[in-house]
Amino acid sequence: MAEAEELAKLVVEPILADSGLIERQAQALDDLEVKAAFVYLGLQWADDTREKGLTKVCFEAIVRSVLRDTTSENRMTRHQVYDLVSQLLPGHHVRSLREQVDGALKRLNKVYIRHWQHVDEFCLTWDERVRLANRLIDLTAQDDVLRSHLRESLYISASEAEIELESGQLEGLVDECRSMVEEILLNRGEAFAVAVSRDQGADVRPADIEAVVNNVIVKSGNQPALPVHVIAATLQALLVAPPEDVRSFLRSLADTYTLFSFMRETPDVQSAVVKIFSEGDIWLDTSVVLPILAEELLEPPERSHTELFSAAIECGLSLYVSDGVVEELTTHVRRCKAYLRAISAEGAQGSPPFLLNAHRLAGKDDAEFESWLENFCGRDPEADMVEYLEDEHHIENAPLTEYVNRAPLEIRAAVAEVWHENRDHKEKKRAMLGLPPMAPTTKDRLINHDVENYVGIIVRREERGERRSAFGYKSWWLTLDRTAFRMNSKIADMIDGKPPASPAISPDFMLNYLAIGPVRSRLSKKRGDSLPLMLNMSVLDAVPPDLLALAEDLREKLADLSPRIVRRKIRETLEDARLLLGPTGRGGEVALTNEVKAKLIAMARER
């Protein structure tokens, strides 16, 4: 036994003594002690039961991190622990900080740490030191896998951009992008923690990925070997649909950065988080429902929007759509059919509707489109859509019109006026693009639907006496519509008194809420690990004509392959093409030269 322990020490001690192993972790953080705290926070988060309060999880991790180099011969006094924790969390009240440290030391005693009571000194147990060493080895292995995926993606991006990278350049780019991934996750965690801790509302808007990439480049002073937009698109593709062998690793990093951001804001993380609703009735906007219809075309691991709603249902939240949203969904399906028929008659105007684009970008043939739409609508479109949403996604139809009818006229008129202004602005954009104006009746119906969701939920909150705090309400509206989040300030001068709190909640907020919020204990570990890191918020953007033309070219050139393989190659190649288009891809501009198209098609066959 003694020989085994001595052998273990020969293996473990060099690992723990190598500060470089910790230095390579938490790449969005600078200080070694802060990095160590981050590593332990991730370890604690992975191992603890989800029922434990977040404040306890965080302080137990911090205490273990400051004790990481202690042994029975090299112990630390209570006051030394106080001082080191205070350095990690400056600005927090000393008394409350010490109370939390005392509680953590007491809970950890005899399992993770040893306490010499007569001198009030502490050290980690040998088993805990071994566990930390194993954790560092495991993190290094997972990091190697992530770097491998980055290396492959960056090599492909460079090849398609016709940029030759030497081996050293590629490795340097991998290092830079590895840091960028963690900067992105830190930025998203901070946005959520600040919004919750400071009661700023549920409009969580982390910085754009390209902005984060630019910031990292400016700080480093090094100009990368690839264009910024290509790097940003490569990283977004990785984070929106991470490979299976790094998904849980990235999810753990994201959660740990969020917890760490909370600790920087407040020592009592649990109290900050329990302010958020633990029971929710959430109405879904058309902008967040359409993507789950399109995801029927994808393999299950790629259905990030669907996964978000499945996790919400597992947590006990109730999901609804209003009558107006059902009408918009069925109208969209009818518009898709009409547009496809107009193409054959050479009378189609404007951009193809979202679901038609999604079908094409998934590698499907237009001839199969109308039969695919039968998944959602048949002879009775509204009833069929309601049945589909309830059967496949547990989303129920719940009208809000009665609540709207009981709303003060002043509120209804003010909210409607803001949406009228928003629609007028969109009409001006359509005119600039040479598109025909929207029919006045259609415009009015869309405005009424937005008013139904916004005002209906406000009145429901009031009539049900829901808790009045930034996050305490039960009724919410999940939407991508930026106007909904600005509504509160826009109507402030249009009504008497203080405007009611906005019911709008963003998908980014929902993702963090499910991972960290008070409902997390209801989420299975498997579901928690598979939660999306982020959603592709550009799914409803116009698709550049170049991509649609490329899809047709690929289908023709790969006609000798099986339909399943053709669809896969089209999907993968179009994702690569999006990287090359960069920001122009969001505006529908033509940017792919014939030479680049030919190269993409050749690479598709070689895949």
C-alpha cells in the first residue's frame, strides 16, 4: 500500500507542480489564481448534484482552489484562506465573504480537506489532490480534441479562401482561435450575469462574435492569417453545432464562465438566480417557431432550436402560440407554395420564403417541397399546424385576444403605434430594394399579432397578480424582435405613469436560464450537456442568390451519387460557402466568383 502511494506521488506531484497546466486553462482570464479558481469551479459544477445552491457550489470551489498546493506538511491558516479568497473576489463585503468561506470550509471538512482545529489550519486531502491531477489531465485531453477540430475547420476555411497557410501559421491561428472561443463564452456569461444581478431585464445581448474576434486581435497586436469574417464564421459554426466529442466540454466551459461572472457580480449567487421565475408560461413568436419547422430537415444533433424547447418542456415550463402566430405560420406555408409555383411561371418576386430556402439549403429538390410541407399543413391549415406543434413539440395554442380586449386603450394604442412605425421603416427598405409594398391588410394583421402577444401578456400578468420584479413574472414572450425589447422606453412618453415591464425574453437569456437558473435541477444531465451553446440568430436572414445557385449546381454535378449523400454534401458545401461570403452573405449580395464555385464543387466531391 505504501509503495502504491509513493508511486502515485511520483505521478501526481509533477502534474500539480506544473503551473503550466493550469496556465493553459481559462484562456479568457489572465491571473494564475483566477484560472485555478475557474478550473475548480468547473470541477465542482460537473460533480455536484444540481440540487445544491449555486452560492455553495461557487464558494466550495473557490476554497478548494486556494488550498490546491497545500499538504499535511504545508497547511494554510483560516485567515490566509480569507485573504486569498478576498483577492479573487475584490469589492465584496468582507464579513459576508468570510461567512461564506467559513461555511465552505465546514462542509468540505473530512471529505475534501483536513482541518487541524487546535491551530485552525487546513489542507487538501491526498485523494483531492489526485482528483485535481486527473482533472487537469482530462482537461488537456479535451482541449487537444477541440484544437483538432479548430485546426481542421481553419484549414478548410483557408483552402476555400485560396489562402495558403504554412504549418506554423496554422498552429498560431489555432492558438488564437482557441482563446477567442473562451472570450466568446466569457462575454456571453457576463451578459447574462450582469442582466440578472443588476435587474436589467431579459434582453441579453452578448457582443457579436466578429466584435469579440476583433477585440482579441487588437489586444494581441497580431494580424491573423485569415480575414476576420472568415474566423468569426468558422467559430460560430463550431459553437452553433459543436462536434459530439467536444459538446459537453464546451457546455461545461460556458456554464463555468457564467458562474464565474456571477461571482464577480455578487458573493450570493443563489440569491441572484432565485429572483428568476421557476415556473413559466411562455408564448413563442413566429420568429422562434419557424426555425423548428426548418429543423425537421436536419439530423437530431443539429436541431438546436428544437433542443431548446425540449429542455424547456423537461424543466416544467409551458410553451404556447397565440392565434396570430398560428395564422402567420400557415400563411408562410401558403406563401412558400405560391412562390414555388410562381417560379415555374417566371413570375416570382422578392426573396424566397424562409422554409423554401431552408429546404434548398438542406440539399433537397424543389420537387419534394410541397410534399414536405404536408408535415405541417393539410386541408385545414390552422388546425393541422396546431396539431403538429402540440404533438411534435408540446407547444399548445392559447389565444391572448381576450386579455388584449381588456387592456387600457392608452396602452394598446401606444404599443400599436410603435409597431406601425417599425413596419413603415421596413416598407421603406422594401421600396429601396425595388420590392412591391406589403398589402395594407397584411401589414395591419401583423401589427395586431404583435400587439396581441405584447399587450396580452402584460394584462395576463396584471390580472393574475404575478410577482412584479425584473424576472419574477410567470408570463413571457420569447422573441427575436428587437422592437419588443425597446417598447418599454418607446412608449414611456406616450402614456401616463410608468410603462409596464416588457414581457419579451430573448433566446440567449433562455439558454442561460435553463443551464444556470432555478429550473436547472429539473434538467437531466444528458439534456443539460446537450443544451445549445448559442442559436444561429441569422437563420431568418435573406439567403444570397449565390448560395441557392450553388445548391443547384451541386445537385447537377453530383447527380451520380445517392440522394442522401448529395443532400449531405450540399449542406456541408453551403456552410463552407457562407464562411467565404462573410458579412455580404447577410445582405444577399453576390460574392462567389465562378472560380470559387468550381473549387467548392470539386471539394464537395472529394469529401
